[in-house]
Amino acid sequence: MHLNTLAGRSYNDLTQYPVFPWILADYDSEALDVNDPDMYRDLSKPMGALRREEEFRARYEGLLESVGGADDDGEIDHPLSSRPFHYGTHYSSAAITLHYLMRLEPFTSHFRRLHGGKFDHADRLFTSIGGAWKSAAGFEGAQNGTQDVKELTPEFFYLPEFLENVNECAFGTSQTGVVVGDVELPPWANGSPSEFVRLNRAALESSYVSANLHHWIDLIFGYKQQGQEAVEACNVFYHLTYEGSVDLDAITDPSTKRAILDQITEFGQTPSQLFRTPHPARATVSVSSTTSTNSSLFASSVGLLSGVNNAQSSSASIQDIAWTIGGVGREEKVVAMGPKCLLIPPRNSEYLAWGFQDRSVKVISTGSAEIGGHGGDSKVVACLELDVEIDVATITTDGRIVITSSPGLPVLRMRTYTTMGTSSTRSLTLMGSIVSPAHHQRITALQASRAYSILVSGCAGGVAVLWDLNRRRFIRQLPPICGQDDGTSGNAKGIAAICINEVAGDIIVAAGATFGVYNVNGVLRVRLDDSVVVFQDPNALSPVFITSLAVNRGEACEWSAEKHVVTGHADGTLCVW
């Protein structure tokens, strides 16, 4: 992505949208092993040269002969309309970007505008990952012949929503009678856009790609982009796609200038050339747990979230805690805290405690004591006075912003927390408030993420709400994982705990004895099945409610399956999922 930015590519410009490579070459297998080199595309060749190299080279030679040859540097000294090329189309253009992203706004509206206010014919739309690959790679029988040499956009590696028809657009019906909706995924994705994106990202970060990606960089951003090296690599595009190929200021005829501008705008632009010499290979890093299975959306060796509507807990024993667990924290080890206590990151050597009669908030060192008991060698570091009572609070992972709610009021207050200097300089300064019309009952849980600029709040009525942390604005209400009510029926299970994975953006919400996992956009991806909830003993008639949550923030990366959730329960039990 850094190379795209340096080369002038931007999310703000459809005509110069960031370009990413096709990585995988297998979209038919039931399982995908990212450690198998046979699964990958040849990154040393442009898309057009994977299976159609002879055809494109013959085109170039034919055009070269028609203009009388090249000079010693491989350059053509002829009028603009006479320069030879391998490809008359391009691997990145506004039309290609809209083709891939047509299911999401604002791309949907732009796509319709491109086609005169309606969608293109259903048979020409992006409907299948495997079909798109075969067309771009030039497989026999592909409908676009020599016209399709598309690469990918960044969304293929981080945004599963672009593969779903979330806005229920009417794209039409193909000639085979198939109604166009969601994109057809390869079998190894198990029908999950999230799993497709995870494995595609895992492949991008694999040892094989790390050892070969520099070849693709040479083609797109490097020394094989232009000149004789581009000719030898079968990588020459129509001349107007290259930066500086024509001096628009020198063209006096308005019609000619307009035609050239339209060509540049509509038919693709090659990124700025960044390197004149071969790019070095990336140092390889081993990444584990990237093999897909038929049953896992998220998997781990300790326990697993094994797919939509199913999760399992670890059988590993953890010593019981003496009190109801109010929170679970620390990256290097599991630390259980009592109610109304909150570890202060990033050092986690101190915690906030509230619920005192004088409405104060105390900063207490953790020491070696069990947090919540306030014993051992822990001590009060600072005592901060507030004008309102605190009922629930959360703090961002950098320890800079504290969000609180007060009893009986659907109001969230954001405060900056200052930890510099001595205890006398510590403070909580009010930044602003959020009045929440979405919550009709007491707010019971809060969690915020600076990385994704989101805040999630939950109330006793079972309602969880996603907020924009920067603008302090409502985004959406999350789909329920159990019953909700307006406070009159008494049937809903209140939201007990919320946590956010700062790496992947996953939102975990617990209510009653169950929890659900949402993506950063609030789409429910996984729900703990009622058949695997935690019971205090085999003869128990009701499950033990969840009182706190934590998610691993260690070395696990966005594409890794090693995503663990720790749940704390009312009887002092800790479970790893």
C-alpha cells in the first residue's frame, strides 16, 4: 500500500485507485494450503503473459513492424498514435474498480452512472471469484479473450462486505437464469466472505509471496514498467497510460486534447515509476494457522470459534477466582479484576477504581495483589474527583481516553486521562458527551477502539450500539445475540461485557451466558451456541452468566486464525474460546 501511495494511487481517485496483485491461482479446490507453491500465480509475469504471452508478443511485433522498428533503447520515435504495445486495455482503471466494488456505495452509484443510469448486463458483472480469475488469466473459453488483464484492488485483502449484496441491489438475471447477488466464492472459502479475505490475506503474507512479490513490483512500479525491460517482460501498455507520455499543454486543438483526456481517464493509468533497478526480495516470515478447513471460521489450538452459530470452550483448567469477575486484562498474562475496576494500558501497572460514596475515581497500583481486593502491596496513587457518579467505564488501549456512563442516564461522557508526571498532575478532563437515544435502559457495558475509531455501548435491555468515536455520532444498532426489550417485559438479557480486537476490528458482545462476534461494521459473524454454554456443574439447571470478556492482542495478525476470547463468569470461572 505504501508503494501505491508513493506512485500516486489513492482511494480518492477512481482513475488512479490502488492496485494489488492476483496472488492465488487455485479457486477450485475444497481446501487451500498457503504453504503449497502450486497454489500461487506466477508473480514474475503480468496477467496477460500467464497464458497468452505468445499472442500478445505477436501483436507487439506486428505493430512494431508497421511503424518501422525501435531505436537502440527500445523506444519508438513516432507519432503518438503509432507506438506499439502488448495490451490495448489496462490492469487498473475506474471501470475495473467499479466492476469489483459495485455492491457497495458510493461505488454502486458511480457504476450505474458509468452505464447510463443502470447496471451493466448481468453476464458482464462481477459474479464469481474463480470466473474473474480465469478471465483475467486468459483461460481457454474465457469470454473476454485478450481484453481482460485485470489485477485486484485492496478490498480483496481486508473488506469481505464488497463480496455481498448487502444493499440488495437488483443486478438482473444472467442468460443461464441465475439471479446476480453475492459473489460466488471458491470452495475453500466455505461460503464465507470473511474466510475468503482472511485466506487471501494470509496468502499475500506467505513465505512464497514474500520471496516473489518483488518481481510483481518490478512490473508495476519498477524497472520493468517501461523501456526495453518492459518489452522483454511482455509488459507494454498503450502509451497514453504512462505518466509524461504526452504534453497536454502543447496540444492546441480542443477536440484532440479532449479525446486524449478521455482516453487517460477512462482506460487506465500506469502508476508512477518508482524504481529503475530490480527490487530486492522481502525477508520471509513464517506465519502459522493459515490452512483452511471445512468447519472453521476462526480456529485455535486452545479452543475454537468453529463457524457461524457455533463456538467451543477450552477444557484447560484455570484456578477459580473468589469473586465475580468484572474484567480480564493484560497482554502477557491473564489478570482477573473485581467489579468497577479497569486496568490502565499500555503498561497495566495501575488501574482505575470507582463506585465510592464520594464519587471519586482512584488510581491504584496493581502490585502483586489480586485486583479487586485492594490488598497486598497495592496502593492508591491518585484520587480524582468528578462531578457525577460513574456506573460503567472503559479506557482506550493507549490509556488516553476514558468513556463513562452514569446510573439512570443514557449519556456517555468522554474524558481525556492524563498520566504524565506525579500523582498530583493526573486528571480526567471532559471532552464531550453523547446523549444516547438508542438506549432506553441503564448502560451496562462500554468498549472503545482508537485503532478503528469506534465505541460500542450496551444496556440492560440487551441493545448494543456502534458509535463513531471521533465524531461521537450514532452509526448503527448491532443485531441482537439474544432477546431485547424496552424495559417492560423483563425477558431480555442485558449486555454484560464488550471487547474489541484492536488488530482485526472484531467486536465481541456478551449477554447472559452467550456471546457473539461482529465485524467492525457491526455484522454478526459468530454466535456462541446455546448447547456449549458454561454450566457450574453437570446437574445445573441454568448456565453461568458471562460477566467479562477479553481478546488476545499479542502476535496474532489480521489473517491469523489464532484469535482467542477469554470469558469471565459469575461463579469465578475463566474460559478460553
